[in-house]
Amino acid sequence: MVRNYQLYLIEDEVAALYFGREHILYRLFEEHENSHGELKQIISRQISYITKPLQVVKIHQMLEKHLGKKASQGTYFIDLSEKKSIAHLKVGENRIWIKAGGSYEAETAFFEVLRKAESSFLALDLDHQRFGWLKPIKDRKFV
């Protein structure tokens, strides 16, 4: 089974507000994927408002440092043949794409690095209706 993820960096205030209610954000991105014309433009503006641009250079540096690999034509590639796991990662200005197959180890390696880079990445697999935070937000405790 091939898994296609889109990762967005969500504004901190929005991430805190929608923690535990990620399905609402998922529906927004799903609606964007399936809409056309004026509705798609409106949803695009909403997505732009709730997401932060990626620090592309910082992300590339972290991936290279932690994975010990450089990008080939802008794409990182992990092939764990012994575990039958493979994944590709591409960094854009507003989102990251990961395409993975086999077991989950290769994509998990990418997720582990990215969760160290930023605290509010939301991963979406629109094909299989799966979504979640790479780094769950801890509840604040007030004394």
C-alpha cells in the first residue's frame, strides 16, 4: 500500500485551539483537495491563514544532519530493504510531501527528524483518511 502524506506547519495558536479536534483541520484540507473554482480559492486563503511558511533551509540542514544524506534533485530517499520500507520526502515552501510504501520505518525516520524541527506539523494522508500531529501538544498545567 502506498501512502502519500502532506505535512503542513500550522500556526501555534491554531494548533493549540484544534488539538484534539484535528478532524476539523483534516476536513478543510480534504475539501480543498476536492473543490474547484471560487470555493478552492477561498479555502486556499483559509489554509494560508492557518499555516506558516516552512523554514526550508533549516529543514534541509536537519534532514542532512540526522539522516546523513543529501537531497538528490530536492528529494530525500530512504530505502530499508531489510525491513521492506521505502520513503521519499520533498520540501516545498508551504508543505512537505512524503510518499512511502511497505512497513512504516522509513517514513517514521522522516517524521522523527521533522518533529525535532518544528512543534506544530500536521500530517495528512488524504487517500486513506488519516491525519495527526507529528509532535502532540502537551496540555498546559497551571498551578
